[in-house]
Amino acid sequence: MEELIDKKLMTVTAARKDLMIVNMGPHYPSMHSVLRLIVTLDGEDVIEIEPILEAVTVNGPEQLGNIQVPKRACYIRVIMLELSRIASYLLWLGLFIVDVGA
């Protein structure tokens, strides 16, 4: 079944020249560009999604200095950024509850 779907997608991609590529994300201001999706659309149908994980504040100097970062460090960085995002939401929620209760 999966092979049939792959063949169908390749046929659709080869046949259609008017595919639209859309850059999506981040959706929340506190995400700080951690996740970006490059979505390929055929009308309303999603053909392909390419997720890109990035941390803008650190990736720039690394790329300029041509520094190779281990995969483990990249995973730890994303986990820490996500924990920071969760903390931001919890802070907002706490302040919102205090304001409503007051």
C-alpha cells in the first residue's frame, strides 16, 4: 500500500507543474522559530512536509564559524528550547489566573 502511495505521489508531482511551496511557522510568538515547516501543496492537498528545527540565536555564529555541532547537542538544544517555551506558557497562565481572580 505504501509503495502504491509513493508511486501516486511521484506521478502527481511529475504531472503537475503548478505545485505551491509554503513556508509555515512558527505559530506562537514564544516558539522563537524552533520549528518551521516547508509544505508542498497541490491545490488543497498536502504533497510533502519538510520539518526544519532551528535555533536562530545559536545557529548563526555556528554557520559563520563553520562549526560542526554533534546531533546530541542539537537534540538537547531543542529540548531546552521547548522546556523554555512551556515555562513561558505556564508563567502567562499563572499571571492570567491571578488577574482573573483579582
